[in-house]
Amino acid sequence: MKEENIKIAERVLLGAGLITAGIGHLTFARKPFQAQVPDWVPMKKDDTVVYSGLVEIGLGTALIFAPEKHQQTIGKIAAGLFIGVFPGNISQYTHKRSAFGLNTDAKRFLRLFFQPVLVYWALKSTQK
């Protein structure tokens, strides 16, 4: 498989993951996502979850369908999203909030190391 095809597959997989997560924000995982919203966010937790879900659906769709000339920008925006939601992962860990099977301090702590992987994935799969 050519390197370009691998990048396309990586980008589509990341986009599909974002769309699925976004749908989860709006439906089946709405309550668990609220566990990740830090207390200092100046909106209702449910509103934060809904709005972030809409952003994830839009961004995932853009990763999959936007023209190649926009992919680098979209990758940077996706990386920014993953960095932007990282305080929620930290909040879930520090406040010992269980959600998504992260029901121990060790699991919540290990989850923190996945966020840099997502940032790298977004950038790497969209660079030229």
C-alpha cells in the first residue's frame, strides 16, 4: 500500500472516530462525557458536551471529505481540539470521576497518555 493510501486510511479512521464520539456526545454516551467537563467551564456540563459533540462531528466529517488542499489546516484544528479537551481528561483523573470504564486512578492516569497520540495522529495523517 502506498504511503499516501496509508495516510488517507489513517485520516478516515480518525475522522470516523471523531464522528462516532460526536454522536456519542449527543446520544448514548452523553452522561459519561459530562464526567470529563472540568468544573471551571462556564457552561452547563450538558451544553458543553452537546456543543463539543457537534464540533467533533463537523471536524470528523472535514477530515474525511474536505479537499486535500485543506487537510493540513484541518489536521491542525483537530490537533488543537485534542489539546483543548485535555484539561477534561486531567479533571476526570484529579476528581476521580469514573466514566468509559476508567474506574480506577491507574486507568484514568493511563488515559492521559493517549491524548498526545491523538495530536500526533491528527498532524501526521494530514501533512503533505
